[in-house]
Amino acid sequence: MRYPPPEVMKTWPKPNYVDPVTRGNTLTIVELTILPIALICVILRLWIRIGWLHKSWWDDYLMVVAMVFNCGTTALVIMATQMYGWNIHVWDLTVPQMETGRKASMAGQTLFVLASSFVKISILVSYFRIAPEKSIFRKAVWAVLALVIAAFVVFLVALWLQCIPISSYWNLLANHRDCIPEGPPLVVQSTLNVFTDFLIYVLPMPTLFKLSLPVSQRLGLMILFGFGGVIVVAGSFRAYWVHYVLFRTYDVTWEGFQIWVWTAIETNMGVICGCVPALKPLLFPARAREQGSRGSKPYGSGHSRMKQKPQGPDDMELDTRALTSKDDPSIPAATVTERPMTSERPMSDGGKSSMDKSRYSRYEISSDLERQKAYMY
């Protein structure tokens, strides 16, 4: 926390500890409106995945964990701005109120890192449902996932070890205060947070754009996944106010109110946007029932690909040439949707013929397509 110089403190008005000016209850109303929407989205997601399609996976459960931390973040935002002085001017606060507000800040930053990180991890894990094996898209998802996890661990450790002892973070009158500057780590964290939000937002776009679907459906899918752009906007506003409070004002509690606002909006919108693609079956219930009736095993259940029956040309929803030809250039585009031949002459040496290998490749492609189709619908 930056201490204002004497010349700045001289410009402050007389403290009002009895009836100070506040920001009002607008934030509480907004948060109590958006939080139930996020909770409903998670409940609907679980109902669709578990109760309807019987195809739940790790991304669904990770989103539940994110929702738990999101509820904690939203509750703390309301408490900090209504009870702990983050909605009044700093000159109207007593020292005990400032210290309580600093404790709330430490807790809020911790919950935000947990909530936002689990939302991102859940979204990235969901991308594995549509990422073909050995594709550039899949490798990119792994790279961004590693970056998100690394940032999560580093910033959480840095937050709790920035002061030794940790009580120095909120004990403003301690005789011994050993803390690193608070500003640079927070600016890096908020900037990297926006960067990873943007990466997650754009990652699936090339794959969605290449789908062999009508233009209207492709645009619809891109819009559904594109809701992540809202998180990028919210994160950008939060990053701006973090920088402003740390370096451009000494009235940190009054201006810091904006950080709390965008913190809660970003985490709640992260949950909502992360659940939107999973709610697509509500728009196509007949197709979703068909997908659910084909089998209740989720992606990654361990079924042998050779046991899965490949789809016929009329059932294909995705353009296999666009999604798989780059991964295995030896597979002709025209054979993607062909059914395997029923009779072949084995090689004299007992090994697999080239037709056997081609058939296996088509089964493998069909498995990727089934996974992508199940996720889309």
C-alpha cells in the first residue's frame, strides 16, 4: 500500500467517521443478479451432461469447482464494499478499518486467482473434446493450459509470500514491515490474465471456421464460443483499474471500488461464458437426444476405437478434410467418408495390408468426428 506524502494529505478534507459518503448499493444489486445466472448455467450444464446426455467429463467438474470459488469471490466483493470500507474515501477510514480492508483484499485476490484459473482450465479441458489427435489445435491447447497452471501457482505463491511475516500486509502500524512492492506483481498478473483470456477466446475459432456446415450454423457456433470475448473486456477493465489504483491515486478505497466491481463481473461472466457452449443442446433437443441415445460413455472412457462403427456420409456434420488432412497427409480426402471394404486379400507375409491401415485410419478419424459432433450438439 502506498503512503500519501504530506502535501497530498493536506489537500484531503476533514475525516467523516460518522456518516461518510459511499458508493451506494448498486454493486450489490448487480452481483446478486449476475451470480444466480452463473449458478443456473452451471446447474443446467450438469443436468444436460449428466442427466440427459450421460457424457460428463473433467471440464464439467472443474467448472463446478470454479463456481464454488466464484461464489466466495462474489460474497467477499459485497462484504468488502459494504462492510470493509472499499466504497468510501480513504480519509474517512480509521486505521482498524484500513487493516480490515487489507485483509479483505488479500482474501479477494486469492479467491479471484482460484476462480479465474479454474474457469480457464475447465474451458481448455473442454477443447480436448473437439481437438483431433496430434493436431496443432491440440498442441496449442496444451501450451495455453500449461501457461494458465504455471501463472496460477506462481501468482498464488507470490501473493502469500510478498510480506514476511504475512501480517505485515495488513498491519499498517507494525514496527517491522518487510514487503516487496505490491504494484509490479499485480500489474503482471492482471495483464497476463487478459492475455490468457484472449488466447482461450481465439483458440477454437480456426477449427470452427473450417467446419463443413452451413454458414449460419458456423457463425452460430462461433458466436457461442465467442462469448469468451466478454471475459476479455471485463479483464481489460479490471487491469486498467488495478494500474490506476496502484500508480495514479492515493484514494485507493474509493477508486479501488472499481477493481472489486470488475473482479466479480469477470469471474461470473467467466462461468457463464464457459457454460454457454455446453448449453447448446437446449437449442437442438432432438439432435441431443439422438447423440445421448448412441451411448452414455464420455470422451476418454477407454472404448476401443476399432469397435466403434464409422458414420456414413449422410451422418457427417464436420468436414474431415479440414480437420484431419493436415494431421495425416497420407489419407486421401475422398476416403474420409467412405465405408470400409468388406473383403480384402491379406498380404502373404501375414502383415496388415495397406487397406487394413487405411481402414484403421478411417476408424480413428471417425472417432475424432464422433467426439467433435457430440461436443457440438
